[in-house]
Amino acid sequence: MTNFERLKSLDSEYEMTDLIMYVLSTRYSEIIKGDGTLDGIPLLRWLQEDHQKATDK
């Protein structure tokens, strides 16, 4: 299951928002550049990755 499929399978907007905010916070420096611009490619790549459970790490 990719992260995109995982995101779509969540039951509520709150769960979706929590997941998106988690990704933004853990990959902040990749997504939000020093000048305040956004780079969507790291987020897109995360969506394409296979979902790894916390126990898989």
C-alpha cells in the first residue's frame, strides 16, 4: 500500500490532516525552502512510497 492509498483509506478528514501535518513536520526542510517557497516534489515522492508501519523501521 502506498502512502497515497493509505491517505485515501483514512476514515475522516481529521486523520488525513494529521497525516499530512506529520509529513510536513518531518520533511519540513525538504518541502519548505529557506525563502518560504514550497517544493511539492518531496511530498509527491512520499505519496508514491510504500507505507511503512512504525514497527517496520
